[in-house]
Amino acid sequence: MTHQEESPSDDSVGLVGETLRRARQHRGWSLREVERRTGRPNAYLSQVERGVIRQPDPALVWELAQLYELDFTLLAQWLGVGGEDLDDATPDVTGRIIRLVLNLSAEQKLHALGLLEQLNREDRT
């Protein structure tokens, strides 16, 4: 993180965890069910929901946002994900990609999407 960026507040971390917990409960899923769907240990998921893990893996937040049909960008903002804090970014490639995409303009996101789609098509040929 840069010195000008603040780490997420306890309130925003708690809000993300609470939002994820409520979304899971709304679907009637246990933590074990989410573990089955994501492959993430239920103990880790529980810690994220309770705000014990202050900076969860952005790839996990993305995955849960997709699973629960939540706004990832808003969750990421609450957690302070993005910005110029790539020095301490997760080694997970998906997480790094997500962090980078958050900093792009709308036009750049469309361009990046086109590039990713092109790479995906090339992989299939």
C-alpha cells in the first residue's frame, strides 16, 4: 500500500463480512455448502464473514460476489482493494488481475475484455 492509502476501517471490513454472511444465509447455504461450491475452507470463509481476515484474497471476494450476485466493485471499495498497492498484492494471478482491472477506466476495461476474449479464442485453436 502507498502511504496515502488507508487500510480498510473496522466498519468497512465488518460490512463486507456481514454482507457476505447475509447473502449466503439468504440462499439458505451453510458455510460447508459454500466450501463445496468454491473449494475454499469453511473456516476461512467464516473468518472472512466475521471480519477476522481484514484483507481477504480479492479473487475470493470476486468469486463470492459472483456466487451471491453481489456488486464486486462496491465490496472491493469497502475493503480498499485496488489503488496502487500492487507491491503487496496476492501472488494469485486472478487476484492481481482483478486489482489491476479495478483501476482501469470504462474504455480501458472494454479494451482489456477484448484482449482477454482474444486470448481465450487463441487458446481454443
